[in-house]
Amino acid sequence: MSLIVQKYGGSSVADAEGVKRVARRIVQTKQAGHDVCVVVSAMGDSTDDLIDLANKVSPAPPARELDMLLTAGERISMAVLAMAIADLGMEARSFTGSQAGVITDADHGKARILDVTPGRITQALEAGHIAIVAGFQGVSQTTKDITTLGRGGSDTTAAALAAALRADVCEIYTDVDGVFTADPRILPSARKLDVVSCEEMLDLAASGSKILHLRCVEYARRYGIPLHVRSSWSKHPGTFIVDNPYDEGSGMEAPIITGIAHDVSEAKITVVGVPDEKGKAADIFTAVADAGISIDMIVQNVSVAATGLTDISFTLPQSDGPKAIQVLQAVKTTIGFADMLYDDKIGKMSVIGAGMRTNPGISAKLFRAMADADINIEMISTSEIRVSVVTRADQLEAAVRAAHTAFGLDSTEGEAIVYGGTGR
Ligand code: ASP
Ligand code: MG
């Protein structure tokens, strides 16, 4: 007998039928003799609907109240799921994040988990009940206010609970059969991966792949919890995410390219005519950092000798764009740059693979594939196991297709199945 944490995403519990289907699956796991702790997301697109509602009431809803509103989505799904399980003759107990002991900092909208004290969950499991926990939420250690963990944060709730409960595995149920070489929603020829290393999964999640929340992978890695990403519609084995799958003796070689992530949520700011003097980059990025904005890629051109001026471009989340422009405007004269350009029609593609370390020529091959597909690359950044390029947003899907084919990732076993979800 083992302790299994199962997380069901919003598309898996989108309607009453979905809730009942998931309830049957949970009951089967329990009947197989396992202890089961379930983490559930809000039904379907209801988090987006709640955000739309808030924005209709107020253009800038207070962060505390927005969190209070959004956590209602998960409370609905945990309660109806417990009802559906009761209807199958099993005892289930639902708990809010706060009741489950998910303690966070006070950073509304993107709170970090500081501690998990799952006393009530342990009690419920010991009593033979199925415990159901509302994902994506916690309670602040200092203010005692209700917080949310950021979009997609139920994955992180699941991994954090799995760590605190010392679960044997954390199963993430979604609307596709696992982690694919690219998003099957835009690329039906994407191939399902059996195993991905934590290192690669962290880079995929950080580069825009929405299959797993970044901090979920960080948690699983830190506490050695295996993650199993799979579909709630099928019984197919999904993708295992483990720390060192390519270790000597495993018989597995690190693939050169494991997967491709794409992201259309970023924008590009170009600071034009920056004096090419020491301290200017520091001044620009200090202003942005002080506003609490995380940036991603940075490109600084060589200065034009005649003018002694240079341009600096960087990417950041679109949602932080207006604020960044505002803080840079405020320091424009002191830093002495000429102008700013804002562009939110960009897309970023990242190709990731642990085998890149030992295989030269990956960038050259990627750039050639982009050229052959008539796609202009606007920015480039690389790490040991990743190459990212920025293109026009409307060319991004073509870029993913071209790279996928160039690196031989296309499936030979038919099209990937997307079982549910609206892709919103
Ligand atoms: N319901 C939340 C969201 O849509 C959390 C989650 O689904 O993981 O972002
Ligand atoms: Mg998700």
C-alpha cells in the first residue's frame, strides 16, 4: 500500500460528468488499497471567468480581494468532487488550502509556499477517508489573509503536499497523455515522452510550457518526489519526471533535444540611444527590478562608434509592460537615453535537451531551420541545455513546426490526442 497524491486540472473536472469520471478514478485508486490525497483545480475556465468578473467590477481589483475571489473556484470543485465520491459509497473530506496547512508568504497573486502542516489531511487519511484539497491557495503566515500561488499553481500545491506527506508519487492528471515534445494543441505530430529529467522539465516550464507549474517541479526535485503526468481520460502511462534518468547504468542516453516550449506571453522593450558608459545598464535594470519586475532575455548592441550610443532590448511578461515603461520614463533624463519602443507582438521558442551539452551545432541547425522556414530571428539566448529565439508572434507556430521537424521529433505513430480543455 502506498500514499498517492493525485492532482486533477480544471479541464478534467470541467462539468458534472467530468467530476463523476474523476471521482470514479479516485475511488478505483482507493479500492486498489492506496491512501489517496487529491488536489483539485477550479472547474474548466472558471478562474478566467472570475478574473473577467473582477475586471468588470473594477479596473484594478485589490490583490487581497482578487485572491479571496479566485480561491472560490477551487472550493467549488473540491466540494462537488467530495459529493461525487460520497455518491460512490466512499468517504471523502474536502479542505481549503488554509485548512490543509498550506502556509505562504503575503505576496498576493504569486505567493510562495513557506511551510505545509497537513495535520488535518493526515487525520483524514488515518481515518480511512479520501482527502481532497483545494489547489492554488494558502494562507499568509504574517497577515493570515488568503493567498493564491499564481496561475497553474495547483500543481505546486500537489507537489508540496506530496513532499509534506512523504507520498510515494505525485500524479498530475491533465487533458493530454503526458509531456510532449511540443504542445500537441499547436502541433499534432508532437510525440509523448516517457521520461523527462527534472532539469529539462524546469527549463521547459520556465520557457512557457504550461503542462506543469515551475515551482511544482522545483518542489518535486528538492524532495525527491517522482511526478507522473498523465491523462485523466485514458489509462495510458504518462510521463515520469525524475531527477537523474540519464545516469550511468540507466541505459538511457540524454536526448539532444527533449522538447520545444513556446510562449506568447512576453513583450519586448527596446531602450534606444543609451550612452555607452559604465553604469547605464545597471541603472536601467535597477529601475525595472525595484518595480518588482522579472526580466527574461537581454540584448545589448555594440555602440555606434560615431555617436557613442547603444540600444538595449529586453523581454518581460506582457502584464508588467505598462509598469516597466512607467518606471523607465521616470529615469529617462537622469540615465540620458533617447527613447523607448514597446512591442508585445513577439513569440519565444525554446528548444531544450540535456544532450546539448555534448553535441555541438544545435544553434546552427536551429537557425538554419528558421531561415529555411522564412522566419526572422529577433533575439537569441542560450544556456547549457537550451536555445531560445524570439520571432514575430504570428510566426511562432511555424517556428515550432520547423524546429520540431529539423530535430527529428515528429511522431510516426499518428496524431497526439487532446482529450479536453478549451486551451484558454
Ligand atoms: N485554477 C487556477 C488557474 O487556473 C490554478 C490551477 O488550475 O492550477 O490558474
Ligand atoms: Mg495546469
